Amino acid sequence: MKKIALLIVFAGILILSAQPVWSRCAPLIREGRGLLGKAKLAKADEDKAKGLLDEAQKFLDAGNHVDGVKKANEALDLLKKK
């Protein structure tokens, strides 16, 4: 019985530790879209950043938040360098 309770507690901690990835995905995409409108980029860089944000949105819609955050961060890095 103690093993089952310990397993439930461990599973709960694991689930709660993954939650921050879920909450970061959409705000990062929103931030990227906001910067995309304000940033003065070359057309190629603008298209690349827009493509990365679109990919991040697709990952978010599919429930793959880890890859969505990665793509959104790539786009933000590109947008913030300029």
C-alpha cells in the first residue's frame, strides 16, 4: 500500500514539473508575432521568423509543447538579434 501511495505522489510531482512548458508556449508565440510586426528585418529574415512561429503554432495545436517552445524561441532569437 505504501508503494502505491509513493508511486501516486511521484507521478503527481512529475506531472506538476512538466506544467511550466505548457504555460510558456502560447505567450512565446504571441510575443514573437508582436515583435514580427515591430521589427525591421530583411524580407528573408522576416519570412523565416514567420515560418518558425507558424511551426510553433502547429506544434502547440498538436499538443507538442516542447517542440513548440523550441521553435518559438528560435523565432524570438532571430527577431531580437535585429
